Amino acid sequence: MNSYISLLMAAERAKDLQCDAIKERYRREARQARRAARGRRGPGRAAHASRVPESYEDFLCQTAQSAMREPAAAARSRGQAVH
């Protein structure tokens, strides 16, 4: 009786491992498809990646510069609410 139960459990375990392998394959394929889609978006993504700040101070400078380039930045500094 015990050997029969062991065989059933081994068969169930094999099924579980196969299911896990299939799920992992689908996840991997989906991840690769997302990466490929990201790569097809064009050069804008790469241009943004080149502007990553080196330090926190650089980040603050970039943030301040972009806020000053924004047309409504001057109005907000006088207390206008942001909508």
C-alpha cells in the first residue's frame, strides 16, 4: 500500500514540476516580449537614459532646471494652485 501511495505522490510531483516549468517558460517569453516592445519604441528611450543624474545634487539641479523651463513655473512661485 505504501509503495502505491509513493508512486501516486511521485506522479503528482512530476505533474507539479511540469506545470511550474510551463509557467516559468510563459513568464520568460512574456518578459522577452516586453523587452522587445520597449526596444521598438525608438530612440527617445535611449536619450532619456543618457540624462540619468550621477548624484543626488545633479538630480536636484535637473529638477530645478526643468521647473524653470516649464511655462507655468513662474505663476506657481507666486502661489497659484496646481491643477
